[in-house]
Amino acid sequence: MKTWMSCCLHGALILLLTAGAAWAQGTARLSGTVRDESGAVLPGVTVTVTQTDTGLVRTTVTDETGGYLLPNLPVGPYRLEVALQGFKTYAQTGIVLQVGGTPTINAVLGVGSLEETVTVEAAAPLVDVRSAGISTVVDNKAILELPLQGRQVTDLIVLAGAAVQTGLTARGVPGGVYISVAGGLPGGVAYTLDGAEHNNPQSNAGLPMPFPDALQEFQVATSGLSADNGMKSGASVNAVTKSGTNVLHGGGFEFLRDRRFNAPQHFASFGPDG
């Protein structure tokens, strides 16, 4: 009995540790440099980001070069605040982090008091200057609104360009797909879901994605793969599920299939109704 309990406790501990490791592989990161109005870098500045949907707060301090880095940030909308004693507080809203994104946001602080705040609302498009690869993000709007045969989200991978589906898995988990990117091998695409590997080890194909209502977005990287997702030679598909917000949401769907809605066969004879 003690041996059985010990095995259960060890198994639960391993499960918790592996789950934490998977969560720790964040989906986006934010970085930048803080300077004063003369262009000099400012070390020791407090940089705070707040996810407006959930209230998640992350804080860091700039180093001696005035740079800051906030890794492992969940996707979603954020508010950035930069504060230092003797300077006006800098705030920027409208920041939306996407899966796999590494945007850079630099801030300039003017002399003043902390109670004074310079707010930037109409933010410019986020620029990723850290990654040399080519990638495309299929966001939640596209996942929910584009037509999907059988609600198969992997059909949208071909929107990234240079990608074509070559078939379904003949064995293993049903619903897996083979997709060739830029003429690469059909089994040469690395799939990750919420930071964990999502490839079928038996067929080397991608495992089925969650249904559209549960999937937030996914990124398809077709070249210049980084070290954290360059496990395969062809491409990388990095997907994240919805994590929820502080507001209650719900959804529903209905399937309606009837032969009367099917297109007629090309050589079918005309009926009495024409």
C-alpha cells in the first residue's frame, strides 16, 4: 500500500513539474530601451506591463544600458508603464502581443514628477527587430470566421503561403495532417501547443488541433526558425489555446447536414422539378 501511494505521489509531482515547464515556455516577449529626452539611457527604471483582460502584472527594471526584457508573456492586450523618480510616467496602451512575437517598444521619459503621465494611445504597429525569420499569425478572428470543413483548424496553415496539405495520417491518432512547406518533407513541420510538443511520434505528423472555439491563434514560421522552435527542417506551427479573461464568455455551435444541401452530380439527370 505504501509503495502504491509513493508511486502516486511521485507521479503527481512529475506531472506538476512538467506542466510548469510547459507553461514556462511563454508565447511572447516584450523588450526595449528607456532613454531621457537628451537620448541618454536610463538604468533602474521600473517597467510594468498589465494584461488588460486578466489583470496579470509583470514588472522588471532596466539594466545599465537602459534595456529591459519581459519574457514568457501570454498573448493578448497589454498596457505598458515606465516610471522613474524625477521623470514623468510613460504609459502606452493598445499593445497586443501575438504568439511567438518579440516586439520592441522603446520609451522616452521627460523630466517631471511621477504623478504626471504621458499616455500613448494610438500606438504604432509593433515591430519585431529580434527575429530574422518569416512567419505569419492566424488570429482568432480568422479561425472563427473562415469556413472550415469539419472544423479542422489545420486547414488554415496553408494561409501562410508555400504550404500545401499532402494528406492525412494513415495510422496513429485520427485527425493528424501532413503539410509540406516550401517543398519540404510532409513530416518536417514542428507543431507545438501551449509550449509543448504536439507531433505524433509514430507518424511524425501533427496531432489534431483543438476545435476553433478553444484555440486563440497560431503562428506559422516558414524560414529562419529560432532555436526554441527549430526542431524540424520544414517549418514550425506554434499554437496557443484560450486562457480566459475576467469576464464570463460562452459560445455554441450547431451542425446541420442534409443531402438536399449537397451539390448535384455533374452527370445527374434532371428531375421533374427541373
